[in-house]
Amino acid sequence: MDNDIFNKYLYDIELCINSIDEFLVNDNSFENYSKNKMLRNAVERNLEIIGEAMNQILKLNPSINISNARRIVDARNKIIHSYDEIEDVNIWIIVKNHLPILKQEINHLLNQK
């Protein structure tokens, strides 16, 4: 496995999570999120990148110790291919409930290197 490429994908995920955190730092309510088209688009784009990076990671190391790795890729695919079925509340749940866990797992992996 090419560790440089593997680490690049981990850093890409970290960068996207940090970007989403920055987008929401001053306005952290679902109501405002759902009313702000530019914010929704920015968050969804970063989730797409996270999902694609995770897809590449799984190709390099299918047994990676990241919870819900396959579901992260599946969420990316749904955002991209079934965009008309995406509900703001589902994206919000991902951001609020699942990204903090992913952030910890990615930080742990990066600190092991």
C-alpha cells in the first residue's frame, strides 16, 4: 500500500470535516442551515469529497478501522446520484452525529503515522 496516497485521502477527509465545522461555526442551527442554499451546497460538496476519499481508502485497505466506512461511501453516492431525494435533515444528522466520530477516527489514524 502506498502510504503517501493513503495519508493524502485521510488529510482530504480531515480538511473537509474542518471546512464543514468552519461553515457552521457562527450559525449552528438546522433552521438556518435549511434556509441557506449556499451553505447546504458547500456542506454537501464536502460530504461528496469525504465519501470519495473513503472509497479510495477502502480500495487501498478494505479492513480500515473506520466505523461506517461503507455507509460514508453510500452517502456520497446518494448525494451525487440521487440528489433529488436528499433531505436536509438527513445531511444535518450526518454532520451533527457522524462527522464528530469520523473526525476522531481520522485524527487517530493520522497520529499513528
